[in-house]
Amino acid sequence: MSQAKNELDPTERMLRACRGESVDRPPVWLMRQAGRYLPEYRQIREGTSFLEMCSDVDRAVAVSLQPIDLVGSEAVILFSDIFVPVLGMGLEVEFAPGPTLADPIRTHAQIEAMRQTDPRDEVPYVFEILRRLRGELADRRIPLLGFAGAPFTLAAYLVEGSGSRDFATLKTMMVREPDVLRSLLARLTKLTVAYLEAQIEAGAQVVQLFDTWAGLLDAESYREWVLPVHREIARSTRREDVPLILYLNNGSHLLELQLEAGADVISVDWRVDLERAASLAGREASVQGNLDPCLLAASREEIFSRVARIAEQASGARGHILNLGHGCLPSTPVEGVRAFTDAARALGRG
Amino acid sequence: MSQAKNELDPTERMLRACRGESVDRPPVWLMRQAGRYLPEYRQIREGTSFLEMCSDVDRAVAVSLQPIDLVGSEAVILFSDIFVPVLGMGLEVEFAPGPTLADPIRTHAQIEAMRQTDPRDEVPYVFEILRRLRGELADRRIPLLGFAGAPFTLAAYLVEGSGSRDFATLKTMMVREPDVLRSLLARLTKLTVAYLEAQIEAGAQVVQLFDTWAGLLDAESYREWVLPVHREIARSTRREDVPLILYLNNGSHLLELQLEAGADVISVDWRVDLERAASLAGREASVQGNLDPCLLAASREEIFSRVARIAEQASGARGHILNLGHGCLPSTPVEGVRAFTDAARALGRG
């Protein structure tokens, strides 16, 4: 990574890192940085369900902004849930605390009954939150990120009816009723494209697609079921000036295929060797990651040393965004998160 | 893989495949082949807890043998649970249905209070089951496998107190109280070596070490915490005539390190590219695997074609044992398991 001489502002640093242009040091933010590990978050959340929070514009804006001052994050991500746009399709999803459906999607009839509407009409609060955040962030030059859950991950929950270790119902559908699953993925892909486009329109400067469960698949199944969906989303939502980050959980065996989607940045977990990722990505994509969030329980010194190693491993990439390999956990120590973002700033001081 | 001209008996085929000697075709068995997917298993289990089954010699022998005739498996594995030897240390583990501990292990004092005894005295039924099975199998020339859970996986449950998606308590212990975890792993390693030695003495002809949770770690942490344990077990229990199989769940990023343990066979899940595994293993180890158990829901034709592809991908290995990438699930269709073992036999007629 070539080094820009002057210190960049956070928005410029983030956008340049995503595009593989020279930066002074990697930008830093954390997945699920607005979360239960923060006492100030728990205070705002108190007595409110997770979904209520997602549609409460004031509170969602407030918690989205918390990580800037509380833990030194250099980007803000929309506070929401990957299921929010799905609710707009008329599905009943409960959070207990993971998404659960009393009536899992298993038939063509259920898929045809799903409403095809504009997310702007169904979940307008999402775009209101983004517009408000963009306004709040303008002066501070902090970049605003939007996001969506990837169709395969949404389908995994919708078909299985809940989280699962094996997602055996979903995988059984893959071999026994491939047309049903294909049709469900097509609907969700259309929804996701419209949803991300509306987020960009409302002010998101970068968007991240989260595929939490695609890593359950072998490479052959991923190529058949997931890659075309990612490609379609990348093709339809990518803008010259709004980079797309593609996150795979547990996808170290899928790295080559993750790159084939055409996203600007691949986001990887701690199982991925960043040197290998950087070398495979070449000039095609930047890399984001990849500390194990559990290691934020380590001492400040240890966190600094791990961040330095991660930055070194990613140094061959065209661009690197420092982040975790998975979201912050409720048990994550606040001081560990602070050490993490401080360590990123220390990289700039060489 | 070079082909022996004459059809081998199942014991000879298995032992030769483990050692990388020429065979007529890959041997076949399935992890968790004696399980709830079999109606005949459910009948014997009825009204009995899982742990009761493990100590009921007659029933354990009966269900261990079922997969030979019911689904055509060509090896028998001891029916037991990875926690059986741990019970002999005086720990209270409940199954609900996964292992749970009211009093998770978090301190040196708890580790020192764990009894260090001979598994032969504490869980004599395990060895009685093996002796009985060996007697039953002698005439049929079916090989008998023993097994143990790997210390890291046992420690994961003991520290966390139950299964977990992130095992954050365990990973926090890794960075905050490494000495406690090291001491727990040392105890469990000693236990595992004694347990496998006693199984070999009781007639196990091959032993498999199951590491279900080591795949949660990044390569660096695995090298520090898991590899020395696997090495110690391989060094202490390996016999010229009793091969050791090392299974990692979700370990595609750890393949090189899995090979460094010195086991005779590496067993891998469907995320691993078998061609890559075969090429890395070279003449040092055979490979076992790796169909996704969920794909046993596919048609007989599809299963035959997938098995043929797996055998082709593994053809560069010094030896290949056809198996799943993870255990059979309660929802696995019996006819899919039969198709799987038939497909292995069809390879010999290829």
C-alpha cells in the first residue's frame, strides 16, 4: 500500500482504501460496533425490542453515532437488522433473539404470496435514519455505511425457520426442490438490489453485503447458489462513487469465489490468511478484516501487536480496511474496542 | 491410488487405505452411522438416555453393529460419546441434548480437583463393548474403530459450560488466563492418551480423534493451542499396526497444520478441496471424507455422481477412505446412506 503524505479525513481515507488508492493508514470500524457491549447503547435500548429500535429513527440515529466518540470508530453504519427489508414483504419474523418464523417458507405458493414492493414505501424509516445520519456526519467527515443481508443468508433463515447449526432443511431443499429455492433467491435478490439502491440514494457512501451462512456450503454449491446472486447485486448496485463490500462469514474455503462477485472490497474473518487474500485480490479488490472479536478481551499491548500484524499481512493488498472478522459480542470489553481503533491510528504514526 | 487386482476384505482394505498401500477401491463408513436416522436404532434407544446407552454394553454393541447390514457400512465404530472418559474424572456433565455443565471449569482449583484415574477402572464398559464387538466382527472381517474427542473440543465445552456459536468464554480464557487453559488441556491430553491406549488394547484396529471446535481458531492460535496436543496424542498412541485418523470440523484453513500432527489419516469436511488435501498430504497421510451429510437427501443417481467425483478428487492421495464431512443427522434418509455405501462398492467395479 503506498502512503499518502498528508493525513486524510476519515471519509476520504475510507473511500480511497475501498478503491485501492493510496492512503496514510488503514481506516478502522467494527462490525456490530453499535451494540450491547456499550453501556450507553443498553441504556437507549432499555425496554425496547430490537425491531422497535430499528424503526425508531431518533434512537437508531443516536446509537449509530455512539461508536465515534465512545470507542473511536471512524465510520458509522446504519443501525438496523438484515430482516428489516424482509418485513416489508409481509412476512412474520420474530426475534427470539435470532430471527424465527412460525411459518417457514417451503413452497412456491408462499414465495408468490410475498409482496413485491418498494422498500422506500415499506420501511421508510431506514432511509430517514440514513438521511439524518448523513446530515450529522457531514461536518465531521465521517463516512456513512449502509448494508443488507445477502439473499442466501436471508433464505437460510426463511426456509429453516430459525438459526441452525447445519441448516439441513435448507440444504435438503437445494437437492430436492431446487426450483423453490431458486425462486426464493430471485425474489430476495430483487429486494436486496432495490433496498441497497434506496440506501445509496438516501446517503450511504459505502454499502456492505453480509453473507453469514454461505460459508456452510462447499465450493461447488456456492458457485451454483451464491455466486450468481452476489454478481447480480454487484452488477446492479455498484456505482463509481459508492463502493460495495462483500462480507463472508467462515468463508476461507471460498476466497477465490468471493472475489469473482466483483465487489470493491472483500471482508473476511480470522480464519482467512490476509496475505493470501491480498495476493489473490491483487488490483481487483481491497480487503477488510480480520481480528477475531474474542481477542478484544486481550491486553491493550496484545491488541496493538495483533493489529500491527494484521496491517502487515494486508500490506500487499491494494487497500485495507481494519475491522473484525465478525461482529462485536455482548461480552466484548469496551476498552478492547478502544485499543483496537487506537492501534489503527498508531499505524499512521509509523 | 494404485489398484490391487484382487478384492480385499474390509479390514485389509481399511488398514491398507490408512497406511497408503494399494487397494481395490476406497473403504466406506460414515461418522455417526449408528444414530437416530435409523428406525432400528430409535427402537433400541427408546426410553433410554444417551449416556445410559453408552454404558449399556448389550445395547451399545447392538447399535454399533446395525450399520453393517442396514446401510452397508464397511467399518464399525464404538458407540459412545466423547464425554464418556470425562465422566470418569468426576465431572458432572448433563446432556440437554448437547453437553452442559452446571459448574463450568474456570479455575486451577477445579482442574486440580479432577480425578486422574485409569479409564479402564472408571469406564470399564467402553472396553467391554470393544472386546465384544471385536469378537462379533472377526468372522466378517469388518474393521473395528475406536475414538476419542480431542482435548481442545472437550475443553471448549468444559470451559463454556455448553455448546456455543462463538465460544467467547473459552477464547477469552485463551488471552486472559492462558495458564488455566494450558493446564486443563494437559490433563485432558493425558486422559485421551490413556483412553485411546486402552481402546487399542481392547481391540480397536483404527482410532479416530474428533476435533469439532478447533476450526473456530485462526491458524496462529491453532498452532499455539491445538497442534502440540494433537502431536502429543499422535506420538503417544500411534502403533505400527493401529492407524490414527485426525478429524477436524470446519478446518479448511488449517489443513497444513492438521497434517503436521503426524496422524496416518486426515479427515476433512466438505469445505476442503480434496485435490488440494491429497496434494498437500503427499506420501505422509491418507485422506478421509468428505460429502456434506445434508446431500444424502439427494437422489441415488446424484449421490453416485458425487461419490464418483469425491473419489476422483482424492485419487492423488496415497489412500482414501470414503466418508462424510460430518456425522449423519437425525433427518438423514436411510436410502441416501445406502446409496452412499453402494456408490463406494460401485467404484470397485468402475
